[in-house]
Amino acid sequence: MKNTASVCVAIAMVVLAASSASAGQGAADKGAAVYAAQKCSMCHSVAGKGGKLALDGAGSNLGKLSAADITEWIVKPAEAAKKHASKAKPPMRAYASLPKEDLDNLVAYMVSLKK
């Protein structure tokens, strides 16, 4: 009986982990749509498509940023630029009014690019 309970707990943990990973990918997919809708590709590029500031691959600093850092770059870019000593021109526009769900999904998309 004790072994059965342990097996059930283990199975539940595996199912939860799988659904969490799936939810993360869903958020990243929604974030890609936010990236497109907000026209981020006017300045930034992914997979070689878009503006001059690559978000993936060689030369990208995205891999060094936490989700909180990415959020700050989106919502308060002037503060993030000072914090990270960025001299990129033109300065990034603030997206402070982006709905929280869109912001969270966009950050999930950016985090997915680091993999």
C-alpha cells in the first residue's frame, strides 16, 4: 500500500512537470505572437530575420539576462540601459502599458530563445 502511494505521487509529479513544460511552451508561442504584434522585429532580429539587434545567436546578450532583467528592458528600458551600461542607439522604447499577460508571454518567448 505504501509503495502504491509512492508510485502515485511519482506519477503525479511527472504529469505536473510535463504540463508545466507544455504551459511554458504555450506561453512562449503566445509571446512570439506578441513580439510580432508589437513589431519588435523593426529593431530586433530572431533567426536572422528583423532588425540589427539580434536576440539569439552570436552577439546576443539575452543569454546573460534573467527573466526579471528582460522584463525591465521591456517596461523600463532607460533604467535597464543604465544598469547594464548599454549605449545602443536608438534607445529602446518603453512598453509600460503592455498587459501583464502579454508581458509575461513575451518574456517567456525571450527566455525560450536562450535555449
